[in-house]
Amino acid sequence: MEFDPPALQRLYEVVTDQYHEVYNRYLEEFDDDDEAYYEALDDGYEMVTDYKIINDEEQFATTYSTPAYEVDIWYEVDEVTNKRVYNKGFVRISRR
């Protein structure tokens, strides 16, 4: 997904890249998804995809957590089909 302004895009990429770098390092080391998840979590890194209350509405969101930031990503809903559009959405970045 792409976000505007470019600085927001870069911050989104830095946070998600940091998460994936840590998780993938543990996945390579242990060759086990669960072990990689818990090792990354112990280091302060987590990715969760679930329903979450954002701006007083329940949204289907992916949340990336790092020791420094939390990023929530949620998606637009097509008005005709009422389905999520996974290449259009919103991002909220906050310091931890």
C-alpha cells in the first residue's frame, strides 16, 4: 500500500521492514513460525491482524508493533460490494 505524503510512506516502510527483519531472522534460526513469533515478541516486535476499534469504529486492521512505534493499517470498503479494498486504506502511526 502507498501513503501520502512521502514521509509517511517512509516511516510506514521503516516500521514494517524492522518487524519483518526481526521476525524473519528468528524464523530462519528456528524454522518454526510460532517460535519466531514469540522470540520477536520478546524483543518488542509483533504483527497482529484482527478487528480493532479505530476512531470509534470497528475496523479490520493490521497492527505492527516495534519498541519505538505502533502502526495500524486498515482498509477502505467498496460502497457497492461492501468488501474491503486491500490496496486502498489508512495508516495511523504512533510512538510507544
